[in-house]
Amino acid sequence: MINYKIFIDFFDVYEDLMRFDLYEFHNPFTILFIEASDPDDACNTAALRLMRMIMKQDNSIETRIICRKIRRNLRIDKVYAL
């Protein structure tokens, strides 16, 4: 497993996420360190981590719609292998 440094941009959906307590994703341009087997797996893990944090706090239809927006609008700017 390789460590990856991922630069994430979710500015388009950040306004919808303001009501949640997202300690790792505290600003719309976030840097994450993730351990994964390849860069695609690291990007998928970052998106799933964000959606799981949201769904743990509120499991409603509106939250599921926000997760769909995240899947469509989440942008990975850069991925570096460390």
C-alpha cells in the first residue's frame, strides 16, 4: 500500500455541507493523506469517506441527494504518491 496526497475541490457543493460537522473536510479545498493500492483507489476512498461522514450524521433523503451531488461535482485536482 502506498500513501497518497490528494488535493480535493468540492466548492460546488460546499454550501450544502455547511450544516454538517466535517472535521477533515473543513474548507472547500482540502488536502488528504490516504493509504491505497493505486491512485484511483485513493480518490474513491476520499469520496467515500466524505459521504460516510455525512450519512452518519443525517440519514435522510436530502442527505442522499447531497451525496449524489458530491459524486457528480467532486474534483480531484492532484494526486501525489509519497
